[in-house]
Amino acid sequence: TLSGTALSATLSGLTANTSYTYRAFATTSTGNTYGNEMTFTTSAVVVTPVAVTTVAASNIAQITATLNGTVTPGTNPVVAEGFKWKLTTNGTYANLAGTLTGTVLTGNLTSLTANTSYTYKAFAVVGTDTTYGAEMTFTTLAPVVTPPTVTTVAATSVTTTTATLNGTVAQGTNPVTARGFAWKATTNGTYA
């Protein structure tokens, strides 16, 4: 483009991060006249890496937990995401596929052992490279032990020397191995 004495041209289809040499010229009936040579370098392609963060586990129960993380895609597409998880002590990492909703990554673990520590970290795969978040741990809940429900009911068939004691026993978490009554004289008695 020529505007007065100013000359400009826009190039396209150049290669990123490449040096080019150029010079201006003018052609007349007597031939070409060239300006001095100049160089420029095209900008490098900015590659933003994927960002992976491991977030605290949630919904922790005796045998289940939800693993959480975030995956923020970079320049190149994420082809897989999920979690690596293991027993904290002497465990070997296993893969858990994750569900990515926007940048939020979640994965549900099942069939865990109660009152046990687990270690996990979020990951994302871009091309052949895997990026990991920091390791985090959680401990599943201890088993809840419910005692049996024992109810004492009023004695029946009471005579001068006999009585029928009554009650109910409903099993709790563990099997009942014995049941019966402890009894004593109300005044100064000791349970038998």
C-alpha cells in the first residue's frame, strides 16, 4: 500500500517464532532500487499448560467417598482426566475415571474399608503428558456400633416367693450372645 511516500504491506501465513528479512523496493524505467535490509521475528506461540488442583474429599462415609479437583484446560485439549488413589500405607496407585463439569472434577470411590486412610491426586492428560495435582489424604469413618436395645418391663405373676421378670432385647450392630436379668433385693441388695 502506497500513501504519499509511505509504503506498507501486510504479510500472512508466516511461521511463528521465525526470523524474516525484507527490504523495500521501487521499480522505474531504469530498473529496481532497494532499501536496506531489515529483519523481524514473528511471535512465539504461547502454550498455556493445563492446570490441575486436588481438592479435599467430600461425602466421606465408612466405605465411600467423593474425590474432588479442578482441571483448567490450557492451549491444547485435555484427552483424559481423573484421579490416582491408594491406601496411604503401602498402597499402589489405581486410576479412577473422573467426571469433568466445566472445570470441576469429581470421582466416586466405593467398597472402601472403614476407618482407613487413603491418598489421592487429580490428574489430566494432554497429548502424551500427564499433569498431577498435589497429593491429599482422607480417612473413612469408623464403623458405627449400635448397642442392643434393652427394655425392662413390669414383673408379672408376683406372689410371696415368686415373680416373672419381663423385658425385651432388640439386637444392635453385633449379635447378642447372652441375655437375662440381673436382680437384687431393693434395700441393701447386691445384683445376682
